[in-house]
Amino acid sequence: MEQIDLPAGTVHYRVHGPEDGRPVVFVHGFLIDHSLWMDVPQRLAEAGYRTYAPTWPLGAHTTAMEAGADLSPRGVARVVISFLEALDLTDVLLVGSDTGGAVSQLVLGEDPSRIGRLALTNCDAFDTFPPFPFDVLFRVSRHPVAANAALQSMRSTFLRHSRLGFGGLVVRHPDPAESRAWVEPYLTDEDVRRDVAVFARGWTGKELTGAASWLSRFEKPVLICWAPEDPYFKLPLAKRLAETFPDATLVEFPGARTFVSLDQPDRLAAEILAWLGRAGPRK
């Protein structure tokens, strides 16, 4: 893992591909880390792209952020922007999932100047940030002691992989060690719990209600890869996103759920590469 020190704190990331390849930056969701993307970054790197898969400060990060850092949803979007600035990445393909899709949309609202394309898998949008029951989790997370007590049950693989944990978000069964790594930082580090509380207290649920006003101004290509069988982020949400962006392509992923990249990494990589198409890797 590489690491970079940003104003908000240290971010760890995996990087693949040639240094002169067009940059692709991945943004995962709440209580999960860079492993969400499976080998999608490596597959894009093999095609000539320079891929960055950070673990963002959303609860699975192993190094807590600076005390006092703004880790509200918009604050996390600014952390993403500061990452792009620190590495001087331009013409970026930003890829977001779940809460990371919301953060990616907020990046467009804050400063889209370094973004050349956007790809989204199932994620929050408009007035769905997040859907039930995850809004309850966000509210509980405002209180680290109560949230820690509630999430201690996630030490059990059975519960972690059940509908009370990640079971409703993914079709395939994650490796127990893999899913344990997603919750371990929160369960063991009080400063990580503090970061999550800062995020949750800064969340209102209304951050994306007016997003159409800035998403409709993003005229660069957008790819929306959506699992229609997702019980939380429904297909009409994807269709509304596709109608809002001036240049959007919607591709359905039957047989997957929220975590499309965990369920169908081969197809996700193939769809992204096919969509990038004639533009190809930056030379």
C-alpha cells in the first residue's frame, strides 16, 4: 500500500498501471475498503490506465484522520479532491459505489475541474442518501459508544454475512477475513469511531436533493452500471441519474446487488473498458 499525507490526514491506496496512463480513481462506500473493487483496477491497468484505489475515511480506514478534520459527506468529497490535487491528477475517470457514489457526485458539485469522466455503480442519489435501513445506521453512528456496542456483533462471520450485515449488498459470499477487515478498524480504534461519528453528524440526508442542478452541467461522459435486483438502490434511481446527466450510458447488471464490483468484477471491468472505447489510455 502507498500512502499520502493530505490536509485531513493520511490516506492509504493501491496503485497499478503505467505512470503516464490516464488516471482512474475509485471511491468505495461506508464501512468497506479498497478491496470492494476486487481486481477491476488491475484489469484497467493492464489496458494501460493508471488506477488508484484508496481506502477513504468512511469507517474501514486503518489510520484515523486528523482531529478536527471535516469528514462530513462534502468534507470527504474535498478529501477526494485534495487527493487528486496532491498527485496532480487530471482528466480523471472517477468511479463511485454506494456512499462513494454520493461522494463522487459531491465532488462534481465542489470542483469538477479534474474529472474527465464518471462511472457509478449502485449508489445514493437525489433524496435517497442513504436508503432505509442505512439511514438508521448513520444516525446511530453519531454516537460512537452506542454504535460500537451495536456493531460488536459484526465480529461474528454469520451475522456479518447476514442481512443484518453485508448479506443484502452482495450475492457472492465474501471471504470471512475479507469482510472482517471492513469492520475491524471501527471495532478496534476509537479514533476511527470518532471519524465515523464526525461523518454521521455532518450528514443531513439532504446533500444530494439539489444535485440535478450541478449534475446536469457535467457534460462529460458518464457510465452507470446498475444491478436492477438491488433491494436498496432501485433501478428507477439509476434511470433518473441517466436522464439528469447530458451524456450518460446506463448498463444493467442482472444477478448482482449493490456491490456490483464484488459480484461481477469481470463484467464491470469489461464494460468500463468498452465504454472508454476509442478514447483509449492517455498516451
